[in-house]
Amino acid sequence: MRTNASVARTDTLRPAKGDIALALETTKVSARVRAGATLASMLRAHDVVIADAAAIVAQAASVFDLRKVRANQPYRLETTHTGTVRGFEYEIDGDRFLRVGRAPDDTLVARVLPIPKTRSVEVVTGSIDRDASSLSAAMSAAGETIDLTLAMADIFGGEIDFSTELQPGDEFDLTVEKQFRDDHVFAGYGPILAAEFKNAGRRVRAVRFAPEGGTPAYFDEHGISMRRFFLASPLKFQPVVTSGFSRARLHPILREVRAHLGVDYRAPMGAPVIAVADAVVVSAAMSGGSGRMVHLRHANGYESEYLHLSSMAVHAGQRVRQGEMIGRVGSSGLATGAHLDYRLKRNGGFINPVTAHRSMPPADPVPAAQMVAFQAARDRAMTALSAKPANAH
């Protein structure tokens, strides 16, 4: 065997002519796809007979793009001692798997099937303190993963700048759908249904609600959209402000006093940078001491600039949506290390982006005709949210 795998041998009964059942030894293999492997090479590695290997590849290709077979994904194979295949399964992603099995006429047939899951709604609580001083650390301390951190940051990104506004003693509660496979293994999160964040003495609440004929979105307890015209930050949640907006700052490289017309965020090299609002890309190119820079034009006379990027994911003339990645953090141009210089303009003049987002208008509220339905959904969500464990916080 040329792969790391668990192997089990079993005896199955295969009917023969008359009333006699013959024992047929089978081998079951559970393994993961090796780097560079293809479906054909995987089958060869397990000595599958040529005819079955060819049939499996042909059948699988009819329902799934085999170029998307990925390294480290699990698969299972059952064969007889002669190399004949009884069944094959490959996990495509967290939601689907490819199954190739024997039809009643003994031919091999492939299907893409959903992975069976159970769902439950759970309450998650956490707090910001000395040991968990960032949102990601607090969520990890609560036993959750980075995916839930990102989801929560997306909800509150228009209200809270998680890089500058978190305080010791801040707390959060949320209800979220969790998904589990039949073997009780955690399989990911569904949507956050409701959330509350207590930040520096203020309480911000969000409820997921789908207006009739619309898509689900998040609203505060009064039905005002949580989505703002501008996000509070072009980085998800964890960067640190190292230099603020200033008309007179000592340049760290040139050693002369200059205006610093943006905000510097320290962030890991390669961290994704996102558009703070819907926009058209004015330019995405090298720009002298600014290094690789993306320049966006928004509605209502606003523009934003993202400097010192390591790479750019957009091009001039492209339309981008709020939250879409436009590049990655770098140190190109005049920079002492990996960081993002984020700048914001209004009607051609630079303004402080840290304070400007608070005056940005929200998206459309819950329609008046649906406020009764929203209020009922809100009350149910808040009741579920309050049902947190007695020892929480």
C-alpha cells in the first residue's frame, strides 16, 4: 500500500447459483488524497483492476469535475481480493461527497450526494480581558473557531472597529446554528441568528431577519440595518492602529514632519484587505512611495485608498462590493514593515477614517409593513439569546 490509510478486511456473502452463498473477502480502506494525486492514480495505488478503475473515472467525471480533487480530502474504498471495486466515496467538501457503487446489474454508477448532518442552535458567550484581548482570542477561549469570529465581525463591522474600540470587560452573546455529521463531528456553522455586543458601556444588538421577498440581513432591535454605507475598517477585526490621522507626523523613514492623511494598521503580511463600501476601482498599480495602491471611488463623493499592498486582487474599471477582497497587506513602497495605510476622502479632501464611519448612513431598514413580523422574530431571538448558561461570563 503506497498511502497512509486504515485498512479493514470483512467477509460479505454474495449469492451464487442455487441456494449457496459464497464468502467473498473485501478490503476497506480509509485514507486521504496525497498531494498531486488524481482519481486514477489513487485507484492504481490500491491495485484496482484496470476495467473498474476506468469505469470509476468515467462515471465520476460525468457528475463531478475531477480536476477539483484536492489533497488531504478523505476517501474510502472497498475492494475484493481480486481488485474488483465494491464501492468508492470521496468527500468533495463539507457538504457533499462523491459515491460510486454497484447498480443491480453490477455496473458502476456515480452520484454526488449531500453529507447527512444534524443541526442545533447554541448560545455562545465570551468576553474581552487580559488573556483574550482580541475578538479572535475571546472567541477561541469560548471554544469556537475563526469562522465564527469572522461572521460576527461582519455583522458588527459597521458599528464597531474591532481594531481600535475593544475594551477590557467587553462581552458578547450570540445564538448560532451548528452543524454536526452523523458521527457527531462538528461540520461548521450555519447563520448567526442573534447577537449582542457590550462595548465600552454601550450595548449593540443584531437580529437576522428576512423581509418578505428579500434576502436575510441583520437589523438592530429597532429594525435599522446593521449594514452601513462604510465599514469601520478595511481589515476584518484584529489589526492594531500604529499611526493615526495627523496633519503633522514625523515620517518613520524620511525623518521629516509630514501630514499623515490616513490610518496605519499593523497586520500580518498577506492579510486580506477589503473594500469598505461598494465602489468602482479607479486604479490598482504601483504608486511611488505608496507602493502597490488600490484607489476606489464610492457614491456621494467618497473615495478610499489602500497603500503598501503586497498584491492587488482588482483592476481599474472593476466594480467591487462592500467586503470584497481587493488586495493583501504588504510593505511595498516606503514602509518599515507589513502594514496597511488606509485613507479616506470626501469631495476631494482627506478625512479621518476612524471617526468618519460613525456618521455614515445605514442601509434600508425593515419595511414598515413588515415591522410586526420583525418584532415577533426579534422577541423570539432575544428570548433564545437570554437563555445562556448560568455560569456564563
